[in-house]
Amino acid sequence: MILAHPIATLGREQPELERELLAQLGPDCVFMMGDNPVLPKMPDRPQLLDFFNLRFSAFTRDHLLQSAKLALKSGHDEKIVLACLLHDIANGALIRTDHGYWGAQLIEPYVSEEISWAVRNHQALRFFPDESVGYGYPEAYREFFGPEYQPSAYVRQAYEAARKHRWYMSSRLITLNDAYAFDPNVVVDPQEFTDVIGRHFRQPAEGLGFDNSPVAHMWRTMIWPNNLL
């Protein structure tokens, strides 16, 4: 049996299922722990592209690949290409709320400080236009959140701090290549970024999730997303 994680059910009109599922336990009915046969099995030492291919939702995977491809075609530095490839990584198979912060944590041990900073701060920058690079407030956000929506105070504070930072433009370029990367007819091969990843993403020899890094548990959560505990 799979019990949904609490954060996935909060605020939704659904009954609490813990007691109901506990009552169903028996020799032939147990909670999920380990590999879910419905999901593709991950390699023993998974690398970054294994998560793209075997765990990320198709929507997020395609978006990240298109975003990185746009940055590549625009002639941006490889660090920007990688930042675009990784900027919504938390949305792929982990969590959407504050995804820039979660994503930056996921990659922090494996990329430069500038790349993780850029991923973290695109979370706030995406809500604020910068006409100097041709970035306007996304029309999609008016549809998603309504025309009267205003970002929370902490988001505005993060934006104002990022605007003064030396790496501001690195994060801003993520938002620029983010806004136009949702074409359902564009297919990008993940292997196009093998060299960029090899040069700028430090793949642990033990595999992501098994290197005892401060974020290994987050990668393991994506490997075994249905574990009870």
C-alpha cells in the first residue's frame, strides 16, 4: 500500500487514511518500502540524467531540456546552460512549493556556488520584469494565479537582494530562457548535455543519493518516492 505524504494532502478535502490503511495490514498487505514495480528501476549508482530519464515528470523534463537548449542556442556560457537545465529540478519528482530553494539545495554539493545561487534566486526573479533583457511578467502567471496576485513579502525581499548581487544576471538569464521553453512539439535529447554536465556537475562515484552528502536523502526520496518512512 502507498500512503501519500502529508504535504501532498494538506489543504485538500480528503480523509486522513492512516487508520484505514493500518486496519488493512496483513501477511499479504503491507506498506510500500523499496522499489515500486510500477516505476522504472534506478541504477545502483544513479547519475543526473538517470533522474531525467527515469523519475522526472515528462512535463518538467521537457521544459528543462528546452530551457537549456535555448540557452545553448543563444550562446550563453555553459554555467548558464547547466543552470537552465537544473532550475526546476525540484518540480521533476520532489516538490513544487519554493522549488527554487529546494532545487538549489539538491545541486549545491555538485555545482559551483554561482549555479546554485542562480537556481535559488530564479524563484523570486521570475515574478519581476527586467525590460533590459526583454523579460516581462509571464502572461501564464496571470492565468495561473489571477490578475490581482502579488508575490509574498519574502519573495519581494529575495528579489530586491538578488537585484544587487554580482550574480544577478546569471539568475535572470534562467528566467529569460524559462519563459519560452514550453513547446509540446519540441523534443530535445538529454544526451546533448552530457559534456556540459561532465564539465560542471560533480557526479559522485557512489551515485546521487549514496554519497553521504547533506542532500543525499533528497535524491533517495526521488529514487523511492513511495516509501512509508
